[in-house]
Amino acid sequence: MPRLESPIRNSRKVFTPLRLASLALLTFLLYSFLRHQHPAEPASGAQIHHDGHGFASPASHGDRLHRRIVAVADLHGDLSHARSVLQMAKLIDNQGKWSGSEHDVLVSTGDLVDRGDDTIALYHLFDELRKEAGPDRVKNCLGNHEVMNALGDWRYVTPGDVESFGGVAARRRAMSIEGWIGQAWLANYSVSHTIDLLPEQGIQALKAAGKLRNDYVTPQANFVHGGIHPKAAFAGLSRINAVGHSLLSKALSLEKPTGRLPPTATEEEQQAWAELGPFWYRGYAYEDEVEACKLADEARKRLGPGVDYLVMGHTPHLDGFVHRCDPPSIHLIDTGISKAYGGEQSALVFETSLEPQDGHWSEHRRLIALYRGRRPKTVYRVSREI
Ligand SMILES: *[C@@H]1O[C@H](CO)[C@@H](O)[C@H](O)[C@H]1NC(C)=O
């Protein structure tokens, strides 16, 4: 006789249908009671992530993270084209008010000023959007034309623009250290922004809850007007921005701006304003593919482990964006939006999500080119398991 024999086998007659039914009911009640005491573990196949340290927590669909970053390049004094681009990207409504969602971030790579008459309106627009959306959702870079105006290099200023300020002196006042544009530049404009493609707070929360592996690196894109040469990247982003601001505030403080760098400019400030500096550098547009991609790899590495993409304006390609290297790490997005150029009205969109899927995380990245009057074009798409 087997030792672990089930009693059922020996006692067929004891289990009448009525008794079986009562037993089933009892079993069910007992099960319900225990289940209430100890909530069920997720069944196999449920969304669990193992973090490699031997513990796991269930991830639910509510854990999905998502962000959409919309980048626009040189707007050069053209309010109507700027609004048309932001409307196309669903960031503003017909009234010009912010209509983006909590997942959206707008970034401008600078050069709002010059070549057109709408300087005042464009700086007001970004000020308003920053107030409506919050400073984390609207990011502005300083272009070479912002700094040129601060320095008094007004070669690209239109007569209509000067008139809109009420004359040369009033325009200069607005673009001085005490003026509203000078103040806005110093408070809310940076040389460069590195922006997380997914909300970092959400990523940290998932890691803290043991739902996401700790070594997951949040993907990022760096935005700048001209380009960050590896030599500049070596100093790090905060140094680049600090030097840019010290240069800018010296320029804004000039009694008699001459268009040239102030004599008090340091060696670092002079380099920032030189050909290889972030306001002017065009190597990512003009170097051949091998060299440009090599420079981009070096610069990205120095800017941070998450920086997969370098996005810049400054060098116009009127037919559309230029995406270089494989995977595409360089994105040249100045398409001459302003009437002064008559190029494509464009925005580059980074759509990124991290979602639980069959017991792991799926990260999806999609780059979309928006051009006025054309259908959105996916220029790059990649998914990976985390
Ligand atoms: C900077 O932007 C914030 C809105 O985020 C605004 O309240 C503030 O006035 C701006 N600063 C300047 C000097 O324009």
C-alpha cells in the first residue's frame, strides 16, 4: 500500500454528492478567507520584473512612462511661422495658448531674433508658454544671434524690428542687463540643454520600488544652437552654460556695445564665442560622415552616459532635417522656418515610452519629422527589452 495514498481512493462510499458539494463549499470559503489574509501572488506570466538582485515586484500598466519632446530650430523674427509650427505640433491652440499635455516638452535651439520683425512677440510667446506650461516643459537655448544682439552686432536686425521697440535706444535698453529681454535670457535661456527622453522622477520611482533594474540609464538628447565640439563637451554641460552666461552678462552690461567681445572676456569666454564654440560650431553639418560621427560619439560620451542624440540648429538645410550616423546620433533641424529663408516649417519630435510587457519592460523610441502640409514622417524607430 503506498504511504501517501489519498483518502478518497479508499472511501468512495463516504463521498456522496451532497457531501461532495458541502466539501466544495467549505474549501471555497477557506480559500476565500486565506486569499483575503494573503493577497494572491501574481500568476506566472504576469508583469514581473526581476532586477537581478533576487527580488521582484509586479509592474502594472499604470507604471507606463511616456514623454514627447518637440524641438524647433531657428525662428528668426517670424511669429506667424513659429505659431504655425507649434500648432502643427499640438503645443498651442488657435489663441496661441499652451495646449500641450503633461507629457510634452518644447525646446527651442535658439535664434529667435534677427532677419524678421517679430522679436518682441517671439520672446513674449516663449515667456507666456513657460508660464502656462511650467519651466520644465519649455526650454530655450541661446543662439549666436541672441549673443550678437547683446554684443551690439546688429547687422541682421530689420528696420521693422527696431521700429517695433520704438527706436534703437529702446531696443538696446530691452537687450541690456536690466532690460526685459536681457533678464529673460539670463533667467530662462541656456547655451545648451540635456533633456531626459523619459521623466526621470518616474524612472527613479520605479527603481526605488524594485520594479526597474537599477542600471537602466534614462535616454537623453542634448540640444544646442551650433554644436558641442568634444573639446567643449569635455568641460561638461554646466561649465558650458556658466561660461555662456558670464559672456552674455558682460555683453549685456556694455556701455557702448561695439559688436565685438568685451575686452574683459576671459580665455574660456573667447573660446565659447569662437568657431568651435557651441554658438557657432558647424562641424556636425560639414564634416564628412566618418569624422562627424566620430566627433559626435566623443561629445556624447563626455556629455553623459544617457546622451544618445545631439540636436542642433544654426546651419540651414531648407529641404528638411538631416539625420546622420547609424543609429542617428546627429540631428540638424534648422530648415529655415522663417519667411526670411522660406524653408520648411518643421519640428522634430522624440516620442519615448517605457511599458511593462510580458514580464519585462519594453522601451520604445520614435523620432518623427513634422513638416507643415505633409504627413508626419517616422525617421527612426527602435524598441528594446529592458
Ligand atoms: C522666467 O520664466 C518664468 C516662468 O517660468 C517667469 O515667471 C519669469 O518671469 C521669467 N524670468 C524673466 C526674467 O523673464
